[in-house]
Amino acid sequence: MGFINPDFMLQSETARRLFHSHAEKMPIIDYHCHLSPQEIAENIQFRDITQLWLGGDHYKWRAMRGNGVPEEYITGNKSSCEKFEKWAETIPYTMRNPLYHWTHLELSRVFGIDKLLSPATARDIFEECNAKLATEEFRGQALIRKFGVEVVCTTDDPADDLRWHKMILDKPFGTRILPTWRPDNAMAIENPKAYKEYLSKLGEAAGKEINSYADLLYALQKRHDYFASMGCKLSDHGLETFYADDYTKLEIEAIFKLVLLGRKPSEAELSKFRSAFLHDMAVMDASSGWAEQFHVGAIRNNNTKMFNEFGADAGYDAIHDLPMAAAGNKFFDRLASEDKLPKTILYCLNPKDNAVMMTMAYNFNDGTVPGKMQFGSGWWFLDQEVGMRRQLDSLSNLGLLSRFVGMLTDSRSFISYPRHEYFRRILCDVLGKDVEEGKLPASEMDFIGMMVEDISYNNAKTYFDF
């Protein structure tokens, strides 16, 4: 058998049974990703495999830099073929990095190519992939349909007019493409000049001049209502840590007005403002019946020289180590005390916080919704085999794995859907091992099979009300 074979990652007969009889057949709900709505609406046809695979993929960029590949072959002016060949040179050195598995899963599942990528095979693979990408079956929408994706939730700013989503609604192609509310820019008062420019865009979108914090909330509520009318079911927040300072409305108004005057807020003022803002966003989400997501623990743009040259999301972010337990619990406690706590999914980037996040979430389940408070899947640096297994172990040991809403892509790539298969294989391997070691009863295989199907698909469909 080839490297990517039917039993890839499945180390027991029970694991193989669970995957092939249950997980493999389930559709996909991709409830958090960074696909471009414009590229989906325009049904993008990729120029070549380099554009599809290497364009904007900071996972691969980090690996290539680590392998000594000059920047001109990564983000520079070298030809597509030359860049691809440098990626092929790097691939053998990625063994035990998830990129090695993802690369060969994508070659197999997307292109039907089961050769190992290496300098010796690079040119043949480059040409075969490019020939297929030139056909209708490999345009953006077809690639989404290929993997049985029922729902895709993109990541969208409150000021976005959602015109590409409207275009997709006018010309549906079989997969629902829904916006996700990502209001990070509306909280970013640390740079007053950029913030005032953003408020102008937001105010224009909402039809409201923003001169106060109350105006900001009014404008955001209008946009929130519009997102809901377009099918939005989720919000998402990218945070370094949680914020739960005590504050008054007068304090927040005063901080906001000083920012409008161009004064950079102090760290204490920033923390108060973020505490108020995140609370008010959660209240909006609860009122609309949305689920909120918190991606917590990244420290971004650490290489100043490269940030100045390439900007954000270029491969220079890392895992943060700020404390989050006290503020996180206080934040959710306030919402719960007010009966304003929405369904919530928590993701951490530092594996030391797995148990912290898991126990925090389960402090606030209230019996109204199964799995209301969720510990989300392995995120970013943790969406690899070890990270996924640790997340599953923390969730199992401290909560209810059977209520988990499962995997997402969190990707900008149209061909990252094999990551769902990767996760499902790991899930089945974990459960299969427990059955074969007598830790779970073999007599309950019907329930365990149903559990696999629920985690793969059913739980997300019900939880988000898709």
C-alpha cells in the first residue's frame, strides 16, 4: 500500500471499523475558516499549484525559511515552478511535522496523486496538478463540493458590505456560505489614527456617525442585525488573553473620546475598554442566539523587520504565555449572572492552557443546551496530531467528548478539507485504542459509532442550528 492508504493513522481493527463505517461517510461543516468570499463568489480558477498551495500559507513559509530557503523563493519574484521546487526540496525535511501529512493527503485526495513529493517528483507533480487546475472540476466552488462541505463560515469584519455573500446567495452552488462576525478592528483603540479611520468605514456601513461609545454600540448593533439577516450564526474574537476589569459606562465613554482626540490609551485604559467591549459583544450574540468563539493566546508580528516588509500573517506569529484563568472566569461569570451568556467555544494556542480552558468552560454550562460551553479543537500551532490528541484527552478527562462540535479548517486554502479527515482518523484511533484495551466496552460499539458521527458532523449541525 502507498503512504496515504485506506488505513492511514488507524492503528487497530476497531479504529478502522469506526472510521470506515462511521466517520468517513459524514459531510463537513466548516464553521470557522478564512476563505475569501470574493474568491468563492467568483469561482476562482487557480493559475497553478503554487498559487493554490503556497500563496499566503504561512505554515509552509515558516518551514521553508527554517530549511534555509531564501525569501525570493517564498514571497519573492521567483517563478511559480522555482517556488514549487523549493517546497518539494523542503518536504522531506518536514517529516514529523503535520505539513508532511497534510501535503500528501491533499495530493492524494484533491489530485489523485499518491507519489511522495520530493525533488525527484516535483516537476511531474507540478505539471499534473496544473493540468487539472486548468479544468472546471478544479475551480474554487468545485473543490468545496468535492469534499461534501455543507456549510462554510467565513471570517468577516462588521464594516464589510457582504456583497460577495449576496452574490453567492444569488447564484448558489450547493454549499451554504455564511459570514462570521469578527469585530477585532472595532476594539483596536491602541492605534488611535488607524482606529479613527476604521470608525469612518464602520459608520458609513451603519449609516451612523460615531462620536461616542454609545454611537459605536448603535452602529455595531445595526451591522450585527444585518449579518444575522445574511445567515450569520457565529462571532469570533482573536485575543491575547481575557479581559474582565471593573468599569463604569462613564469611564468607557471617557476613554473612547480621548482616543478620538488622538491620545494613545494606557494599558489600564485598554484593558477596561476591552472588558466592556467584549461584554457588550457577548450580549449582542446572546440576544441573537449566536455562538461566540474566542481564539486566545497568540503573540503576533514578532519580527519587526519582516513585519515592516511583509505585514501581518506572514509567518512571524507565535504562542503567547499570558495568564487567563482569573479574567476568563470573571468575564463569563458576569455574563452568566446577567443571563446573557451565549453558546461559547474556547480555543487556546498554548497547550499549557488546555485544562484551564476546559474547566473554565464547564463552570458555565447551565443545562439549557448540550455542550453549550465548548473547548474547541486544536488551533493553529496545535492543529497537528499531538495537539489534537491532547485536546481530545483534556476534553474527555474533564468534560463530555460526545458533545464536541468537532473539527474546522481555520484555513485560507480551498484544499484544506483533508484536515477534517485527518482529525477523524485520529478521533477513531483514540476511541479504537480504548476499546481494544478494554477502557471502553466493545458491547457499546453502536453508541461509539454514533458518537463518532456526532463529533464529525451532527453535533455542529445541531449546535449552530444550520
